[in-house]
Amino acid sequence: MFRKSLVLSVVLVIAFAVAAFSAPREIKIGYITGIKSPLHQQALLFKEEIEKRLAGQIKVLVFPSAQLGKENAQLDALRLGSQDMGIYASGIPKVDKKFGIFDLPWLFADRAHVIRAMSGPLYKECVESLKKSTGLHLLGAYENGFRHVINKVRAIHQPDDLKGLKIRITGGKFRQGVFASLGANPAPVAWSETFTALQTGVVDGAEAATYGFYSAKLYELAKFLSLTRHVYTPTFLVASDRFIKSLTPEQKTAFLEAGPAITDVAYASAERLEAEAFEEMKKAGVEINEINFPAFQQATRNVYKNYIDSQGDVWLKQIQAAQQ
């Protein structure tokens, strides 16, 4: 009886060991935006791609809406190696000043311009810069989207149309200064309070990505959406150095290849989300208009000087060359 029990115990131990060994490794991808954002779509696309390439080896768990903490906390966790991966937008320029170029106003004319620029040597230089400055691995660059202005007073076509408008602005003193130089009155209102601020007249409008206007229902109060495209914000899929080093050579290759592999479909997905939001807002009576892009670009050229003085103009020249 004892011998049978011993044999049974050994068999069970082996069975559990085999099961544990064959179970796919779970990795976590965190981001602070919700499920209606481009970042969520990008996480799902990457999940599908990497699980296809490493079937049975990797299982990706996605954590939207800041479930793993605020953006700064997640970036700290990545650098410490306590978080595997994440997708971020405005947080990356805070940890690598060269990425501050993506805060420069009226830098990109349209999505096609972005794609041309990021398809060139700029992407590789972004990878190298982030690794050098933070130790993080950049696995892919996609989009959070262009930021536009919505307001309840008038359509914006020329720089002078911003004069006197109280606009809720995020992005810190730099972006506020850009809008102030064009005659607007920047108001640093928390995003969660923007709808009420618009409703009560504290602000006339707000600047944000399209999905932000739509998800916060600002279009119910403000009927003028001007496609200012004053800032284009990329998203960056990043992984901790500790995580990358923990992978087998085969797995590391798969991760390095999977990020770029979803680029085209990620851009298409973001474009589709924006188009759907535009259509829904139009149905609600929102007027959507284009602006005089060259006029805005010319009016804000002087703000590029500080960036060039501190980070050089190599990236800027690459982006400008891609506009043609």
C-alpha cells in the first residue's frame, strides 16, 4: 500500500511539474487610457500578434484605464523591472527630452506626413535614444492622434480666431504658452472637470485628441470642432530591460519583430476610430472644419528655438523633409 501511494505521489508531482512547465508565461501591458482609445486597440493587436508568433509560450494580459497605476508610476515600474510592458504617449517626453519634439506645435501636416517620418531613420533613432536615456526598449510607435480644438463660440480657421477664447489645455506650460502667444486664454482644468467647466462657462472650449472629445461628450455642449492638428502625439510600446533579458533568443526576436509588424494596422485602426467619432459628432450637430495650416505653422516657428538649442535639429529636419 505504501509503495502504491509513493508511486502515485511521484506521478502527481511529475504531472503538476509538466503542467506548470507547459503553461504559457503571462505578461502584463499597462496604459492609462480606456477601452475606447487607440492605445487599447494597439494593445489588443500586439497581444494577437505575439500570441500567434509564440503560441503556447506567451499569454498577454492587458490593463487599461490606469489599472497598474498612473503613467509616471508605470514608467518607474518599467525602469525598475517590476512591470513588463506598457503603451504611453505624453509620458515618454518626460523621461527622454529628445522626444519633446512631439510637443512642438504644427509639426505634422497630416497622418500621411507622420507615417512618412516615422518610417524613416527617425524611428531607429527613437529606439536608440530611449534605450540610452532610460534603459527601456521601444518595440513600436503608433498613434494617440492629433489634438484639435472644440469650442462653443466660433470655428477656428486662422490664428486670430483663437483670440480671447478660454481653452482648457493640457501638456504643461509649454503648450499653454503656445496658445497664449496666439491670443487664447489657457485654462489648466482637470480633464474630469472639463465638461462642467464648459457647461458653466469657465472655459469656452478644450483641446484634446478626438476620442477624448467623444468619450467625454464635450460635443453635446460645444458645436465647433476645428481640426487644428496643433500637436500630434505618437504612442510608444515599451518593455523593461529586465523583461527583455528574461526572454529566450527566439522569444526576443519575436517581440522585436511583432511591434513593427502591427504598425500599419494600428494606424488604420486609429484612423477608423477617429472617423467613427467624427460621424457621431456630426450627427449631434457639430460643425467640423479645416484650418489654414501654413498660417499656424508660420505663427509658431519661434517656439522651436528652445528645443533646437537643447536637443539639436536632426530629428526636426527629418520630420520637415518628410512633409514634402
